[in-house]
Amino acid sequence: MRLPRPFYHLPVLFDVARLQAEVAALPPEAWAPHPDGVPGNSAARLITVDGAETDAHHGQMRPTRWLEAMPYLTQVLAGFGVVWSRSRLMRLAPGVGVPPHADINHLWHTRVRLHIPVFTRPEVRFHCDGQTVHMAAGEAWIFDNWRKHHVENGAPADRIHLVADTTGTAAFWHFALSPPPPRAQWPTVPFDPAARPRLLTECDQRTPVMPAAEVQLLVDDLRNELTAGTDSAEARAAVARFGMLLDSFVQDWRQLCALHGTGGQARAEFAALAQAVRRNVPPLAQGLVMRTNGASAALVLEKRVLDHLVMAQVDMVQR
């Protein structure tokens, strides 16, 4: 989700000792390698599709057995009053980090990632769009992951953050984006042994065919960020040609939705239109990038739009 500035420090604190005790109690089998195979990165899954040991993004989200054994972490998440998507404890080994990248996938168009550090040291640095912060244990942060960012663990110990994804409520965004009071006024959320809060988790968000209104929204967002690597008449013409391709695609997709609806009929026609766009993109998008993070326009179109237009029949059966 795109935010007005790189980092936001939320004015709330958590019981570090309690957080650390619950995380330290996890058995070794709770930790899984990073799904992209990034060296030195591992995670304990807390909210996943059906509570299973999976890194999938789509499906009914539920607490895993690991989160069910962590009452304070459950209270921390429930206390924000938002609906949570995939959430994990993310661990960085000493001396390693997360390489520079921007999160351009469809999932991130409407979601933000909350960080609550559990184990960390001052040498751990989080970089985003030229700014650098240390997120201290027991604090809460969000950041603009559309911008290029990376993390460095320069400490001699593991760094572990609670990392939870949400779209957020109006109350959450007012809390997160408003100017914070002085830190001395920030509340510390205690552990309540008697509390049994209800944890809100995402249902399966997929439809067989992406509605035309969402396609228009995604394409408009892409066009607002579209720019050329060089400032020349030829480059500006390339931007215009690519814009015409996007306009034509949205118009034709809207007509297919008007004819067939979005319930899954005529999947082949929708898939054929998406494939035609894929074929035409490479020569038209050459040298075109996103203004904020420099990502390839062709890659953003693929990952944020085209990959998610039509759900396969088998996927929908398994919902």
C-alpha cells in the first residue's frame, strides 16, 4: 500500500518480556525457511490459509497451532481491531539481511505490513527510500513497501519481528497516520490472563474473474506511476503507446465482464485477452518504469494485474 512517507511509528508499546518469552518457547520445528530461499531468513507462521504450514496468500486465513499457543501475541493482534491476512514471526540470522526490493504484487495494492520487533539490537537497521530507522523491541511500525527497502542485521544475534498484514480500518489508519503524542504518553499494552479475544482473519478474497472496476483501479494506479527512463520525445511517445495498450485492455475486459459476468463463465475468452496483452507488452514497455521505485512497468503489470485476472477452475473448487 502506498503511503505519504516511508515510515510511521505507531504510538503504542508492548510487553517485551512477555513477547520474548512466548517466542522463545517455540520449538525448532515451528521455524521454516524463507519461501524465496533468501539465506539466513526464516519464519514461524502465525496466520495462514486454513492455519496450515503454508506460505499461500489466498484462502481462508486462520491462526496456526503456533499462534494458538501464544496468548499475548494473540491479544496484541486482536487489540488493533483489524482483519489480519498472512502473518508470521520473521527471523534474520546475525550478519544477514533482506536484499533491496519493492513489493509490487497484487496482494500489496491494498495491504500494509505491521512490524512489532521482539528480539532486536541497535545494529539492526531498516532502510526505505533513503531513510533509515531502528525499530526497537516492543514498538509498532508500518512502512511504505511500494518504495524500495531493505534490512540489515549487523548484530551478533537473531532479529525476530512479529510481521502481520492487513488492509486496516478507518480507526487504524487514523491512529497510524495522525501526529503521535509525546512518547511518555504512549500506553503499554499488558498481558491479560483472563482475556480470550476474537481474532479477525481474512476470508478467501478471490473471484473467478477480476471485476472490471478493480482492473480499472489497478491500471489507473500503474499509469499514475508510469515514466520513462530517459526524458526524450521518443520516450514520451513510448509512454503514450503503452498507455493506449492499457486503455484498450481495460475497455475490452469491461466488455467481456458485461457479456459474461465475473462468475467464471467463458474463462477461455478472458484468458485469451490477458495472453494477448502479455504478447504485446514487451516491445511497448521497454525502458518504462515506476516513478517511485524504478520497477519495470512490464513486471508490475504482470505481477499486480495479469497474474490475477482469472482464477483456474481447480483453484475455485478448492476454496
